[in-house]
Amino acid sequence: MSERVDRELRELFEGAGEPGACIPAPSHRLLMALRRRMGEDGTVVSPARGLYAEREAWGRLDPTEQSLSIMRGLQELHPDRVFCGPSAALAFGADVSYALQRPFHVLARGASWPARTDFLRYHAIEMGSYPGECPVVRAGVRVTPLPRTTLDCLRWMSFREGMVVADRALHGRAGRRESLERYFREHEGSCRGVARALETLAAGDGRAESGGESIARAAMIEQGFALPQLQVAVPDPLHPGRLFRVDFLWARTDGRVIVGECDGERKLLDPEMTQGRSPEEVLLGQREREGLLTAYDVSIVRFTYGEAAGVEGLVRKLELHGVPRENSPLAVPADSILLDWEALRRR
């Protein structure tokens, strides 16, 4: 391959703006060069038809980053395309499970559209009937606005998967629940599954910080466990005036307190949650926090995303640690829990 083509390809990938970017070939000559690189030395991969990425940089992306990179590449190939449903939720920052990131969901154009494939699924969604109901740009791609994205996800997804999107839509947005509920009800006559979407929305909680927490809470609801308090502030026993948080907390009428922690990749890798710390530093912080919790007379139950998604493992752990069912006389409503942490200190 000529030095000129080498230089052009290097500039092409460097100009993409981010490592692992999926880019279309700007000319037939470079298209042939990219295809040769796929076969000769394997330094280029094609994650989707018409899109190319540097193999080494592509391999360093996690599945969610790869999905978003493909979506941005598809957007460049088809500037008028609008992503919807789970694909739009991914662009809004929801922890959509890897299994639901394919196929990509897009709005259908015109009276007919291509048949569904393992890669793309088209949806005939009427847009523009309500104020503000027009595409927006998130994560570099055109997507349906948040209310429409949330409605479609909650209509199409299971209660557990939909909870991830509902929690994200409610996160940090005062009054969002009421506005989403109004929007959903306005579509009751024109959309299927609105009742299902309203049920999931009613159980949503914007305090959840990860998809694992959302799926775990949804599983708890489905299995009839008492609802926990979320993201509870606990006084640091070593540093008066400081606080740390735990994911879940239950109190029982017999005085027992149970703390739940959901472990997952996002806590280790997501910059929004790591706040500049390395995965090793995050793990060290988790161990330090658990050590501080042992200063209090509480039970601690830890579970993973996989256990929450599989339900059975989560149920066994919750039962083992004494988390009460909703109808149990031991259950204390989450909004009624008020703890005296000093009284819980081990002496």
C-alpha cells in the first residue's frame, strides 16, 4: 500500500475525533484500501455494512461504546435517520442491556420500509402531533425526544428492562413523572401498551444510579419484597460530618436494618460514577465503605447485575439476609424509615 494511502487512512481515522469511531469511506479508492487492510494485516474491521474502524481501538471499546459508535457512523451514512426506542434510550444515557442494543431501532420513512433484520428494525411512529415532538440530538445522533423514547421503551420492554429507562428519564428532573404521565395518557388512543408503560413509570425512581440498581428493584417488586430506600446517606463513623451512601436500605419492625449494594461494571468504568478514579481505586473505596458499615449493627447483602437479572440468585440472597416481603408484619414502608445511626453504632 502506498505511503500516500497510508497517510490518508491515518488522517481519516484521526480526524474522526475519537478512538474506535466507525467511519464511512469518503471515496472508492479509500474504500478499496480499507477492504485490503481488513484482509492483508487485519488492522481494520467493519462493524457494520459501509462502516470501518481501527481494530485495536475498536477492541478497547465496551459493547455500549461500540453500539453508540455504530449509530454515529450510520447517522453519517444516513443524515435523515432518527433512532427510537432502546437505541434512543442508549443515546440518552440509559444502561440498556447489551442484549437489547441489537437490532438498532429507527423510524420508518414513507408508506413502506425494508423488512426487519438482525441489525435494523423499523417503526412506523407518528411524530409531530404534540408540542416539542421532534427529533433531538444526543450522543451525536438524531433520536426521538425523551418523552417519546420513554413511552416506546416502556411499551416494548419487560418491566425489569423498562425500569432502567424509566429511572433514567426521572433522574434529576423535578416534575418529570407528572409530565411523562400526561404525555403517556395523551397516547392511549393511538398506541398499544400505554397501560403497561404507565405501570412501569409509576414504579420508576430517579434516585437509582445504575441499570443494575433499576433491574434489581424491579425484580424485588415482581417478587413481592418490601421496597427499600434508595441512595441512603450514612454518617462516616471515622470522620464526623462526612457521609457516604448505600444503594438500598430496609428497616424491619423488630429493629433489624439491612443494607443492599449492587455491584456492576458501571461503578468501575463509567466516568459519571467513578469521578476520575481508576477501577482499582473504586474497588478500594467500596471495601472502605463496607468496612465503615461494620461499625453499625446492620446486615449487608451484596449482589451483582447478573444475579439481579437472573432473579433467582437475588431472591436467595435477600431471603438469606432477612429482607421482608411487602405483606410481612416485619416490613416497614420505605417512606416511613427514619434511623438513628448513633443508636446503631456497635459498642
